[in-house]
Amino acid sequence: MERRTNTEIKLRCFGCGAIIQNENPRMTGFLPRSVLENETPLCQRCYRLQHYGEDVPNENFSREYLKVMDEARKNKCLIVYVVDLFAFESSLVFSIFDYLKENPLLVIGNKKDVLPKSVDEKKLISFIENRLNEYNLKPLKTIISSAYKNVHIDEIINAINLYRKGKSVYFVGASSVGKSSLINSFLKAYKNETKTFISTSPYPGTTLDVIKVPLDDKSFFYDTPGILVENAIFSHIDRNSLKYIYPRNEIKPRTYQINDKQSILIGGIARFDYVEGKKIGFTFFISNECDLLRCKLEKADETFSSLILHKDILPVTTGVKSISDLEKHEFKLPNGEFDILISGLCWIKCSSEGGIVNVYAPKNVHVSIRECKI
Ligand SMILES: Nc1nc2c(ncn2[C@@H]2O[C@H](COP(=O)(O)OP(=O)(O)OP(=O)(O)O)[C@@H](O)[C@H]2O)c(=O)[nH]1
Ligand SMILES: [Mg+2]
């Protein structure tokens, strides 16, 4: 019998096909050595996905990213974790949480300008911190901001100066949450002699490698590439439809008093069916550019396909032609106030005494019920 070389017997994960390795927990295919015996191995990411339904996106970190973050960890540097206040759930990047646990942590909730003006900042901060505490993340401070409107930029700069203790600062988070825009706001607030800024854009994946901005003789701001969260809507619709999804200005919540057996079509990409329950109000927090249309549940399938076909509802996306292209999520409504969220697209606030709702969204987009954000 022929002797096999090492490369020939490399194991692959049964769940995602990545080559199994036991050296680096932050790269694809990681499986601790102690559980390597199994005949059909699952990498740690797939195990968590399949057993806990947890979002563990497949971030293929570049070597540069890992090197920089390991340096941050070694030197106990301040990490600034930027989250998107609108698309909060899609800014939870579980795979970098280990770094956030071990380093001094400042959290910035960015894009305050797209939330209704009446929103209470204290409530937002406690919402963010409660969610992060669930993952054992304990920020030194959480600050609400808007890179667009320069909200609390001075307060952030002061906090950074206080917590960084003369060392470098690392900006991390999901794609498109506004890391580069915030650093640019800091550069504007201070004199930026070069007059050059970091590129920003409405498309995920703008910053491609780690960017170093000098702070003083021996320390830097590190702007890191954002991590694409796979179960957020952005990863599942056409790039040119993103402009309908990302709110660019203050969202105007839209409330519908809905009877049972009525549906709300959410562009040509999602649908909300009120299957059973008393007539109640459902408030949609969604980009103003995204069409919402009410119709009878019995007509919903037909209406949905026909509107998509004629592009009479926006946005549409190539993979969705009819309701059968979407995944169904059924909810028994609890008593009281809560949000139903479609990750990255919207949340729907309501107060119910029970009932049944079906939400249809593109496959693999996270849909759930949570405590009210605002
Ligand atoms: N409304 C609003 N939009 C913002 C704000 N900050 C950034 N943006 C927009 O969000 C998009 C992404 O901003 P970037 O600064 O490129 O985000 P990033 O986190 O650096 O993105 P990556 O480099 O892809 O990880 C751009 O269209 C920005 O103009 C904000 O405070 N409010
Ligand atoms: Mg960037």
C-alpha cells in the first residue's frame, strides 16, 4: 500500500469544507486538538452554527489583521468597537469578541442621525451594554455618536485619551458601521496637516487592509477592515440594492394598524404576515427608501411576485422572484412590548397580547424577537 503524504490526509470540516487545523482559533477550519478524533469533524464555527444557531461568520482574517490584533492584545491596547445603531444585530462580530474581552474596551454606537430624534441616548446605551454583557463584554464606556453630524466627537476623543494610556488605539467592527468615517471626524476635529482622509463608502469591504494613522511619535490609530456578517441582509442582496436598505437620513417610523390575515410586503425582499391575533399597531423602523405595501394575506403571494416582476416595489434582488425564494420564520407573539428584527433591514415594534406572525426573509438572514431597542 502506498504511503500517504501529510497533504493527502488533511481533514476537511464536514460543515463548510474548510481544511481542519488546530493552531489558530481565528482562522477557518479551527478545531481544538482534543476533539480531532471524530470521523466527520465539524470546525468550531460550524459546530456553533449547527448546535446553537449562533452567528459565527466566516471571516477570513488576513494575516495582517491577525498580526495587528495580536499586537493589540499583547500590549493591552485600547480597542474601540464600533457598532451601527440602526443595524445593531449585524454589527455583532462574535469572532473578535475574545480580543474585546481581554483588552480595555470603548464602544461607539454610530449613526445616531438615522434614528428618530426623540430617541433617548441613555436607553440606547443600556440596550447596547445589556446585549454586550450577554457575551461577557464589559465596556469601560459606551458613547453614542454620528460621524455625519459630529455627535460627541470631543467626548470620544477625551475618552480615548483617558483610556489609551499613551498606547495605540485599534478600531474594529463589522463592515460599514463607520469606523473609517469616525477616524476621519477625529482627523477633522484636530489639525490634519496632510489633508488626506481614509476612504469610506456605502459598500461593505471598503477598508481592505489595516491603515495606520500616527497619533504621536510612538502610537497610532489602527483602522481595520470591517468584518462581513454573513447572516445580515447585506450579504444576501444585490450590491446596487443596498442604497435602499442603508438609511441615509432620519428614518420615519411607519405604523400600520393591522388586522389578522393581512400582510406587509417589505420591498421585494421580505414579507410580514399577521396570521392570527387582535387588530394592533406594528411600527416599522426601516430605511425611508424601502417600499412597504399592505395587502390581504390570501393575495400576498400573487401580489409579491407580480410587483417584483414589474419592479413596482423597491428594492428587488436577483435571487428573489417569489415567496418560495424566501425562508419562513414563524413567531408566537409574547404578551407585552418587543421588536421583531430582520438583521440589517429593519425592526418592527409592537405590543401584543399574543398572536401569530410569519416573517419571510432571504435564506440565512437572521430573524428574531428581542427586547425593544427604543
Ligand atoms: N447616516 C450615517 N452614515 C454614516 C455615518 N458614518 C458612516 N456612515 C456611512 O456608512 C458607510 C460606511 O462608512 P465607512 O466609514 O466606510 O465604514 P467602515 O466601518 O470603515 O467600513 P469598512 O471599511 O467596509 O469596514 C458610508 O456610506 C458612510 O458615509 C453616520 O454617522 N451616519
Ligand atoms: Mg473602513
